[in-house]
Amino acid sequence: MKVVDLTQPLAQDMPRYPGIPQPSFLDIAEVNRDGFAMSEYHLVNHIGTHVDAPAHQIEDGDTLDDIPLDRLITEAVTLDFRDHAAGPLQLDDLQPHLERIVEGDLVFICSGNDRNWGREAYWTGGCYPDAQASRAIIDRGVSGVGFDGPSADPVDTTTFDLHRLWLGAGRLIVENLSHLDDLPDRVRVVVAPMKVRGANGAPARVLGLLD
């Protein structure tokens, strides 16, 4: 089995969504000084490759510990929009792909934007389904949606309407994925967010499992 790591690394100087504070990864003990190594981490939970649970935007929405594991370890279908202009995808763009999406899938939107990670272009370089296209995907009974960009909405939003659409339907959102272009059209995936009680979201290790 080949494993494709779809996760962006966490680091002190990592890219952060506008308004998110800088994380801290501090070594507080070292083997040559203390006989052991230990580190202290401080970070907002919606940073790097992470999962948004419905509770992130929806009052009384499910938290991550409400989500069955078979919604996180499931099949993913990757839709390739690397030749599409950055910005919203309309229903006409999604229509040719809808029959490939089956109930329980995670839908990964591949725009190639992970190549911009660490550059200003990252914040506007990805694709995301608009409201009508998002509803069409939701109607297929999917577990959630994932992006190789920073958000399900444009980064200049003040209302997060698309977040509310996905999360209000009980779907998960996975943001800041990488290497989606290394995946086949359909693949088994493992999405493993931190296990925190009542979490509205959490950083996650996301893996594609290739036979």
C-alpha cells in the first residue's frame, strides 16, 4: 500500500487564515540538557490542515466527537479543477462530476492551490463550489467536502454563507489539504482530527491509501 500524506505541516511560521494568531511550538526540555525532550504547543484549532465540525458555525451543531468514525475513514472522490480559474465553481462546472459522487463520500476539490502554500496567492488561488453547486453535492449524501485552499468561502467573506450551508446540512469541511493531485479519482482516506471533547474543529492528519 502507498500512503499519500494530504496534510500541511504545522510550524511556528506557517501560513494562517487572516485574523488567526501565530501558533507557538516551543521546546521546553532537551535530551542533552534535561535527559528528555518535551515541547509546548499553543495554537487555534482552525489552523493548518483541519476539520470543521457543524458546531463551528451552527448553534447546537454536532461537535467532532459526535461524528461517527466511518464518516472520517471513508472513500474520497477527487474532482480536478486545476484548469479552472480560481474562485467559485458553478453548478455547470460540477454537473459532469455529480454521478461519480456516492453517499458517504468525502468530496475533494483539487485546484492545485497547495503549490501556493506560504505565498500571498494561496488566499485567493483555490476553487470552491458556490451555493447552488454546494447544494447539489450535499444532495448526493456526502460526508463532507475538502479543499486544497484555506476555506469553503472566499477569504474576504464576513458572513461565511457557504460554511453555514455545508455545516448546517451536517457536513464536514476539511481545509488546507495538499497533494490532492497525487490521488486517483477515488481513494480510501483517513481523516484523523485531534480527539478533544466538544471540539468545533481540530487539526487533522489526512492520508490517502492507494492499493
